[in-house]
Amino acid sequence: MESKPALTDYWEWKGKKYRFDIYPADSFEGLENVTQVYALVLNDSKTHALVVTRNNGMKLLPGGTVEKGETLLDTLVREVKEETNRDIKIETARPLFYQKAYYMDEKGEWVFASIQVRYSIEVDKDNEFVEDPDLGDVIAADWVPISTLEDYLDWGDTISFIKMLLAK
């Protein structure tokens, strides 16, 4: 894996500062200690992506924590189903990037938090969203145009980076 990130982005949530060092990836093989998997779920024409809304109003890509014994793809399938009620075409899973997440501690120093991966994947069965079946906090899963993804996800330069990777 790369030693220098292609992009570093910053985010603030509930008064806490976060840093994400982002690395493009054609494969996640050899990447260790991944804790979270997220998906850019694409519609058939690849013009829209699913965005979930949490009960606190935050909008994110569907995804979540890798559970014991799961592969990254197992997590991808489970989390997309849980959060959106959609089935995905596993054979279309394409690694986009991984990010090393850090938070700023009380001393103003960056502390490593986790490694997260992002895939793009196509929808198989576009079922209607019902509710987060594991009693999670997702209250909606909506198709949004990729061209205006930055209107839904407040991720700074990461959205432009995603669009660039999708264009490849």
C-alpha cells in the first residue's frame, strides 16, 4: 500500500476534529486491521448512488463495522442490506480507496483511529427501504445523482476524488 496519501481531508463533528488520509486502491488485499467498509452503491445506469440518512440527520454512504469472522465483502453485502434493503451484485465490487482515520486529542495531536475502505458496487435488487432491520439508526436510503453528491455528503475534496475514481 502507498506511503503518502493522495488526499488528506478534514472534518469536524460534534466539536471533535478528524483527519482522513486517503489512498486510491485497485485492491484491498494485504490491507490489515480494516474496521469499517462502506459502499458507493450505483444504480443500473451508474448515474445515481445510494445515500443513507441517520436519525441524527447525518448523511453517509451505507456501510459499517467489520464483524468477527467476516471478510470485507461479507461486511459490504450485510451492511448494504441492513441499511438500504438493497441486494448488490458482488461480482461488480470495485475497490475505490481506503482511508486512515485520525482524531485530534486534548493535546492537539492526531491519534490513529481506524482504517476504512470504500467500494463501488452495482445494485442487483432495488428493493424499497423499509427500516434498518438491526434496529440501527438509518431512517432513509435515497438515490441521489452522482453529479451532485457534494450536496448530500459534506466531505470536502473527497467527493471530487470519488468522482475522479469513478471516471476511470
